Amino acid sequence: MTDFQRAKRIREISFALEQIMTGFGYTTLEMPIIETAELFLTKAGDQIIEKLFTFERYGRQLSLRPEFTAAAAYHYATQTKETVARWQFHGAVFEDYTQNGTSDYQRYSIGAELIGSNSIAADIEIVLLALQGVISQNVNGWTLKVGHSGVIREALGRFNIDARTERFILTHRNLIQDGDVSAFRTLLDRYLPTKSELSLETDDESLTQMLLATLGNGQINNTMGGRTREDIATRILRKHKQVNEREQIDDVVDLITQWTKIHGQPASAFHELKQLLPDSTLLQQWENIISQLETYGIPLEQIEIHPDLVRNWDYYTGIVFEIVDREGNSLCGGGRYDELIGLISDRVSVPAVGFAYDATALADAIKQTANVSQRLFLHAQNADSSAIWQWLHLIRQHDIPVTLLMPEQNIDPNDLQLSIDLSGRVIFNKNSYETNDIEKLIAEIRKYDR
Amino acid sequence: MTDKVTLALPSKGAIAEPTYNFLKDCSLKIHKPNERQYVGRIPKIAEVEVLFQRVKDVLYKVSDGTAQLGITGYDVVKENFHQDLLVIHPQLGYGHCQLVVAVPEMWADVTSMADVLDVSLDFREQKYRNIRVATTYPNMTREFLHQNGIHHFTIVKADGAIEAAPTIGYADFVVDLTQTGTTLRENHLKIIGDGIIVDSQACLIGNKRLIASSKTAQNVLRTILEHMDAAIVGRKYMQVTVNICGNSAEDIGNKLDSHDLTRGLEGPTIAPIYSAPSGSSEKWYTATLTLQSNTMMDVVDYLRTIGGTQIVATPVHSVFMPESETYKRVLDALR
């Protein structure tokens, strides 16, 4: 497929998906192509800076948009009065996808966001909407992979470990998964305090007071570098508590090891997860979401449960999903991100869930059996003949697309052709038509489903 | 007409004067017609034209090909690396400083980069904003923070008085150059133990493309490097002359050669001393050696044990080895 053919297909996909999303109640929003870079960096972290196309203007660092979600969240936080917003987005996104020496700077993305609802109905709707788009495009052999970032967090919560330690463990779980537990422990040793300079018997309140008093000695300000003495005291206390967490790390590593091994069809995966995490309310919710997808007609055999699907623990807060084609190429990804709006605005956290298609990947995955459309050409061999322009006008008046065929132009054998004889009549399929036979000609052309 | 080779040198800043002194020590004295001019020359190498620029501009001029060679700070090179740049000599031995992460002294809980990571997440979760770091080195800062798992931060670019940023309030911590740490301490900042981003000193850089394509540039570079290498090696040595009483020059030679400390570069030069007849049958010789200066006291002690006295130690200006190792490396890199 050439770039032009792909671009044409993407436009068709975009149009078709817009109709589907509109049918689900999603309004199309046009988002700015240029935004402040900070908006995207706040969402994804500074590690994406090298992929962003940034530039400075009047002292502000600006960026071409790499996606739609951050701008949508900001738009919701600052400009909308709706409680629940359903938005869809279509357009080019810009990121440096350089891989193995080949560069790709622009892709077409189609996305949807449902902002303002914490209900699992919102999760279900978003997953269904994403699936509906893929199904409507006749993608063969797609698979829906579903994970959940909340379930494992809930499970780790039982160990009473600090949220920061939990984040550290989840971020570095790949080492445990790869069986390199010693590398994991080496990293952990750098992170977790090994001893406390404070008395372990001291209660939290008196310890905080002691720390505040200590930190106050000789200091000129109560705040320095954006942190108050209380911030510092609280963190010292937290580090103090983390000393005790080492005792539980073996159990945590054991849980993560088992958890990362689970994946497969919903029935078997949920069975294993329930054995590992009995009484998990979020696990029940997750299973319920999958069950509702089945009710809607999504075949369970095309759903896989991947508890370890989450890549960015700083971003996703609940369900996470990805749709892949038969070859495993990602067509679409999304999930719940309840903390983003709080981070990029002054508003408290707002629940949100959304997804985006990679329209380029989707265009490549669509079945190649689709009919190649037949184009209609009118030969321009007598370009000075007024009959040419008269016929073009007449045909186009009937909403039939027709292209003037230049003498130098090659066309596909499947394309339809009109020519004009010396008397100014149109020849089509060996029949000739006068201008007052236009209706007959149109009817004949329309017999071809183009 | 002979091709000119432009050598860009710092016109001001901490390494400007030390650079002129270093070149002088390398027998490559700079001639600057007057303080206000931006060009000068090295009388010893006729093809060289010296261009005086700010340290950052030295790098830019070499990168864009205005100059073939330049001396600037290694920190500047690391921050603004360009594909045409070649670091010819990374350690000229002066202008030492470090680029470090420094946080407010008041942050008693922060002693490592793991702590900075933890605090950056506190900012995100509790203050709903990124932690801010003030620096004039955004590229190295970014890379270093990423290496330490810190991904949620905002870089506040500033040109001066970085140390004051946390006090004034426009940043939470800093990444700044320091030589002794005094300025940081005076601004109530402390250096994080594992927060040293780069150890920097003055370095010689060149434009790969221009050097590879010009014989003149290569010849000039060889001359400069021969002198620099000789001067840098020379700093490590002292020339020692010692009078020793012994049976023969061979006997003394054996004693000196048998000890690692007094073997010298290729062994001693020994000559008899002419003495007026005094009735003594002792024979005196003088030995000349080139020895490592950091072992001088041990050398003196050993020389005394073998009858040495009146030991004269003088600094060595230059030691020219069989070839310039640095120039050899440059040629390898250009191939």
C-alpha cells in the first residue's frame, strides 16, 4: 500500500469511526495542534521529551501534539461546564517514532474520552466503543487484551506498605518477572532506608513534633525549595516507617511473581486471580466488565486477561486495555486515568476513561479483500471541444464524481471511461448518448457500485 | 598562500587566563595584540590564527566549522555535543569543576538521588505540580534525572545566580557547576552524594570533518599535541642530579637501575666528578635521572642509602615521548 493509498484509507476509516462514535453520543472536538509542552510532559513524564517536537516562542516551550488526551483533560478542567463529557478526536499527532534507522514523525490518531464518570458503565462503554470501531472495519483476528492497575494495588495494600514503595515495586516488576530477583533487591536497597536514626518506639505525633523542632533550628525560612518543614518532617517519618517494610518484601515479591504469570482467557485467568486475591472487590468489578462485554456480543474467545498490561503506573488508575491484530500489532489502547485532570489543573481529581486508535496501524490491518473503487474518467483528447466541459458539468450535476483524463495520464484497467465522439456525443460501454440522454447515461453509470 | 588553522580560545570566564598560562607552559605562548581584539596568534606555529570567544561560543565555532580547534570546558561540550565535534584531549589538567545536583540544606531527609526521586513524586501527588530544577545545563540535567528514575520535573532555564533559585522561589533545587562548593553552601544548598553529573576540566576539541580533510590542520594539531602531551607528562616528573661516591660508574648505575624508584625513564646518566687531589681515594660521580615527582621523598631516602648527597631536584618542563599518544588516538578516531 502506498502512502497515498494509506492516507485515503485512513480518511475513510476516520469518517466511518466518527459516525460510530457519534452514534454513542460522542461530540467531535477540534484540538489545537500546538500546545505548551508542559501539558504533555505532566501527563506522560519528562521521558517523552525526546520524542516531542518542541520549540520556544516568547520564552514558552511549545510542542506539536503527540496525542489528544492531555489537551482534552485540560479543556475539560478549564472550559467545560458539563459534568460528564463524551468527546471524540480525529487528526494528525506528532512524535519521533525513529526505530532501527527509519523515521516516522506523524501519525493519524482517532480517540475518544469519557470524562466525569467513575461508573464501571463508563469503562464498559469505552471498551465497547473501541471494539465497535475495530469490528466495523473488518479487522481479521483481533484480540482485546485487558488489564487492571487498581487490582494489584489493592492487593499490595494488604501488606501495609507505603504507596511510594508500592510504586517502586510495580515500576521494577519486570526484574521479578524476568527472574532477576537479586537485581530487583539491589535496586530496592538503594531505595528503601536500611536503618532509622530515630527511635522506633516513638509515636508518630511526638516524632513529628520533634522533627519540626529540629528542622526549625537555625533555619531562616519555613519554606525552602517549595517544601515546608512539615513536608520534610512528614517524609522523615515515612522513611522511618519504610525501614519496617523490608520484612514484608519477600511476600510482596512472591505475590508479584505469581501475578505477572497470569494471563489467558477470562474464565481461567479470573479463576487464578481469585485464588491469588480472594475477596478483591476490584477484581469482581473487572470480571463484571468482561461479563457485560459478552452480553453485548463480544466473543469471549477474543478477549485475553493480562493483569500485567499496565505500562505507566503514574498514569493509569483502573482498567487498561489494548486491541491487537492477528500479528500482535497494537491498533488501539486506553484505560482509566482518574488523576490526570487534577495534575494539569487546579481541580480535584476527576474520573476519566478513554482510548485512541492508531489509524495508521488500523489501515494496515484492515482486510485487503475490500473492493478497489472504480473511478470514472472522461477522455480529454479534444480538449478544445466545448462538449467536454458541457458533459463534465452535466455529469457532476448528478453528484457523480468524474475526472478529466489528461493525455499523459495512465489509469487502472478497472476504471470506467467516457469518451466524446466528433459529434459531441458521449460514448460509454460502446453506447453513445446525446446531452438530452443524460438521465439514461447516469442510470447506466450508477449500475456500477463505485 | 598557507592554509590558516583557527584555534578558538575562551576570551573570558574561569578558564580564560588558565588557558593562556597552560599554552605558555606548553611553549605555545599566545600573542594578543591588545585586550579588545578578538584575534591573536601563536608565534611558534605560523599557520595558527587564534580566535577569542566566550566558552560556549568556542564550542559553537568549532561545531559550525568557523574554527578547526578550540579549548573550552568539558561540561560545555557534554551539554552541547555536536556530531562534527571530536574531543581531542578531555583532560588538560586545569579548570576543574563538577556539575552537581544541590538541594536546600533544610531538606534534611534528602541525601541521595533516590530521595530526590521520592520528593519529586511528593510534589506531584501532594502539591499537584512538578518539582522544578534551575540549571544552565538542561540536557545533562534531563539525562541524569532520567537515569535516576526521575521523570516528573520541570526545568527552569536560567543564565546566572542559579544558587539563589530555591531561596527566591523560582525553583526547588538546582543543578550547577561548582569548584569548591562554597557558593552553594553560602546559599544554603548541599550537594547530593550520588548527584555528581560530570567531572569537568578544560579540554581540547576539534571539528572532525575539517581536520580529516586538511593536511595543514593535521600538522598543526600534531605540533600542538606534541607540546601539550610533553608538558602534561612533564608535570609528573622531576629531574634529579645527585652526587654519589662509589667504586665505578657501572657500580653506581647498577644500584640506581636495580630500584624501581630510581630507574628513571631509560636509566641514569653517570659522569665522573673532577675533584682536586685531597689525598682521598674516594671516587665521586654525578648521576642525572628523570623521576616521578610524587615519589621524591622516597627517592631521596634511597639515594642516601647508596651514598648519594647534594641532591638537586628541578621541575621538568616537557617530556617528549617517542610519539604523541593523543595525536595517535585522534588519527585512529578520524579513520
